Amino acid sequence: MSNLKSARSVQTITNVGYHRCDPGLYLQVAKGGTKSWLFRFKSPVTSKQREMGLGSLSIISLAQARNLALEYRQQLLEGVDPLEEQRTKKQARQLQQARTITFKDASEQCITSKIPEWKSKKHAQQWTNTLTTYAYPVIGNLPLSEIDTDLILKVIEPIWVSKAETASRVRQRIETVLDWARARKYTDGENPARLRGHLDKILAKTAKVKRVKHHPAVPYEQINAFVSLLRKRSGSSSLALEFMILTAARTGEVIGARWGEFDISSKVWTVPAERMKAAKEHRVPLCDQVINILTSIRSNRHAEDFVFPGWKPGTGLSNGAMLVLMRKMAFGPYTPHGFRSTFRDWASDRAYTFQNETIELALAHSIKNQAEAAYRRGDQLERRRELMTSWGEYIEK
């Protein structure tokens, strides 16, 4: 180790190792000939020897390195660890840069992080579409730190009454994005999109604004007439709709059905958890009419994976195929999903021997009552088989 005092000696030295220039300041010469500055010191916090890089000689001159070393020695006299101080300043700069992230950028990152927890790939697109339509035009390009209550109101007030359901979703999604950003330390403070204890003091109560629209349901007294008319139709949509009526399943469960989910010999359809609303596997007992539908389809199609294939090879029916069919039938202002209500109404009025729990299991409803859920035993498959057989027999009358 040698002492270097002049800029020339710093430039000309080639000996590999550390060379002292000032108290704590060293020039390090590497084997390849590269030279860089180091500041070596004893931490006033831990009393351990430490060193910090000051940069390459090609960028930092001897005079500049001496000024930095002098600054760090002064910090040491004040009991400050210069390496920790440097890290603290770097983190502060990074935080400041993070806080300039726009709401749109934060939303995209938030949506990406949540995709794994969503059952449907369409959910992410719905979030994006909602925010793009209503939030981005107002706050999309603004830094998170600038978004306040007034701006949130500017987004949702115009649709709070006229589109109450949509406005509620927009507010919830903005709140989620801002909560995510706060957890990532992109912003801090109260969430301006929070409803309880905040926006609910300003906006009208959604319970009094919303008008819940239930899916129009065919009265169960007319189900025989409807199915009779339906059987005059041909194609996947008509078979899928009858299958849906007989199983009281949801649209998504039916159009996504694959042959591998069926045990024809046991007359059971097992819907995987990823296609169920409650994210739990669901067994569906199949009555004779359903077995006949499956048998007729199977005899005509061998290569299809989907039970009810769509127009494009390798795809199932579209989400609106059965609704389009019902509109063509002109039977009334009803929807495919409404047949679950048809079944529910029939079961409540006519299936006297079946308990409500059995009916709810047939509809794959989640139990909101935790005490009831804790005592539920099994899925009552055979009891539900009797229920669905009775439903099938009622439809045939």
C-alpha cells in the first residue's frame, strides 16, 4: 500500500491493491488495471469496519473523491454512518419516484397481481374495461399522490344514480387499486375511494338507488310447454338448454362441460372447482332424460372434447348462445339463468318431502350461515338424485 497525494500519481500508479490518498480515502487498483475510489471507516453505530464505493477514477477525480471523503468524515463526527445515510437517501429517492406512478400504471400492476386469484380470465378484462371507461379519463394519467376525494367523486357521481350497479363496481375497483398501491408504499394516507365512513356521508345510499334485476324465470307451471317447444329445435344450443333445465346448473358450468367430467354408468357429472362459483368441486346427479341427451350426443360426435361444442373447433358454446335461442323461440322475456329460479320455485311449492338444505345443495349455493355450514355432512348425492328425478318427471307431465 502506498500514499498518493497528487492527481498525476493517481493516474500513473499501476500496483494492484489499495492506495491511501486521504484519511479514509483509498484508490483501489484491480488486476485488470481498473481504478476506483473507496471510503473505509468504522461505523459509529456498530463499531465495525466498513467501506463504501465512491465511483470509478474515470468518473470521479481525486479532488471530487477528497470532497466526498471530507463530507463522510464530518458525518462520522456527528455519529452518522455514511453508508446507511446513503442508503436512506436512495430509498427516499426511490419512494419519491414511486409516488409519481400514475393511477393507470398502478391499476395495470394491481390487475396483473390479482389474476391468479380470479376464477375467470374475463374478470381481468372486465376490470380493465370498467376503469378505462369511467376512471382513466379523469384520473388515469394523474400521480397517485394527487388523487383525492373530489376527483373520485368526479368519476362516480355522474353515474351514481343512473348506473348505480356500475358506479358501485367502479368505486370498489378504484378503492382496491389504491389499497394495493398503499400496501406497495406508492402512496399513503386514507383511501379517498373508501365508502364506509367517508363517501357514504356524501353520496346517496346505494341500497335506495339500486334496483336489483332478477333473471326473468319461466313459471314452473309452464315448464312442460317450454320444453316441448324446445325439443322441436335442433343443435347444441337446444340440447344444452334442456340439459341446463334438468340439472339446474349455471350457464358457465353447462357450456364448459367436457366429456371427461361424466360418469355415465354412475349417472354423475362432476364439475371441477375452477368452473364453480364457490370454487368447490360439485357433483350433479343425472336423471334419465339427461342421460338420454348425453347418449344421443355421444353417438353422433366422437372427437369433440366439449359436450356442447361451439361453431369453432375445440370450443364450447358461447355465453350468449342459449339466450339467443330463447329469443328466437319468443316464449316470453325469460333468460337461461332464470331456470334455476324456476326449479327453486317448483321445489319450494311442490317438492314437499325435500328439505331446504337438499334444494340449496342441488343449486350449489354456498351456506352463508357459518353454524349451519359447520354441521353440514356430505353433499346428499342420493337424496339430490331423488329430487332431480322428481323434477324431471314434473317436466314431462
